[in-house]
Amino acid sequence: MAGHSKWANIKHRKGKQDALRAKIFTKLGKEIAVAVKEGGPNPDANSRLRDAIAKAKANNMPMDNIERAIKKASGELSSVNYEEIVYEGYGPSGVAVIVQALTDNRNRTASEVRHTFEKYGGNLGTTGCVSFLFEKKGVLVVEKKDELNEDELMMMALDAGAEDFSAEEDVYEIITSPEDFSTVREALEKNGIEFVSAEVSMVPTTYASISGEAAEKFEKMLDKLEENDDVQNVWHNAEFPEGWGE
């Protein structure tokens, strides 16, 4: 497969997430809650909930936590309604950034996100200002293991409806359309495949190189956005120098 590894940006983020495990579980619980409110507590009948559970599992969220989040969202305890908002803007060196938030206070979240952009040399833009530089894709990442045959996994994924398959340094990367994401993921799960990451993402179609002081500022900006309780996902098209952040 030609082009950049979609895993590169996910991996860069995932290391930071590991250090913020409790916060990540809270955010995943919020995604599960929104899915339950939208389509009910039965994952068999709610594809968004199935996808949220798969993402939670890939982030090592315990099953007890997942079930508790579903029960809480479907019971009387859950009176909070979250609104999904997407912000678009630019980081240092013109890097394109998309921020997805789930919030119970639109004004608070907008103010905090704008402040974070401006503090680190970026600026919020209007809706659509950078989203044309991304495509919505399902991204499934599987760890390379001796017992996992690359050709068999590739055929399994493509037969299930995947668009693309690639072998990266330490993982296999499977790309799907958003519509086929659940089908491909479930087909692989039934064959015992476990995921390092499993989510529908905004994947860049073009990348912006960033290095030196600008890269340091941008990394701080990403960290600050990730720390925000209202921010669920941050996607960007930055291409860091090889080995950056390791």
C-alpha cells in the first residue's frame, strides 16, 4: 500500500493516552453513553455501541467498566445530554487539525479549545476549512505476532470488505470505508483477531511536515487538547521527523 501509515499518528497519540488511562476510560464511557442514548443498550441492535465497545476494548478498558457505562447510560442516573461538536483549525506551520468534542456546555468547550489553539501558535477556523484534507475511514490495527500469518490476515480482511491492507514496522493496518468498518471488525473478531486500535478516524489525504520548535509547540497543543475532558478525538495531518517523541 502506498502512502503514509495511518498508524503513525495513532501510535504517536496512543503513547500519551497510556499515561492518561483513567481520563481515557472516562472519555470512552462518554462515547458509550452517547451510543446508548442514540440506539439503546443492546449492542446486537446498536452498531454505534458495538463500535464504541470495540474501541474501549482496544484501549484495554475492563469489561466491568464497559458494562457499568452501558447500565448507567440506560438507567435513571444519566440525565446529562452530550452534544457532539467538531472544530477545525490550524496548528503551528499550518498543520490541519480536527477536534471532535462531546460536551454539556458548548460555550465552555469552544472557549477552551480556541484558547488552546491560540496559546500554541494555531488558530480555529470555520467549518470545512480543513476537513477537505481528510477522509473518514475505519482503521483497524493488529499487532504483528509470530502465530499470525500476514497473507491469511490480509485475505480475511479483504474478503470481509476491507479497502486496503498494509504491513508496517510492528503492526498490520487495515483500512475500511466507514460503512464497512463494523462488518470487517466483527468478521476479524470472530476469527480471534485482537486489535491495538479499532476506530473510525479522519485520515489525512495530504501531510504537512513539521519539525524543531514548531513540532514541540504542536505536541504541547495536542497534549493540552487530549487533557480536555470534553475532547474525544484529535486528528491532524502533521508529519513529524522520523523517531520524533520516542
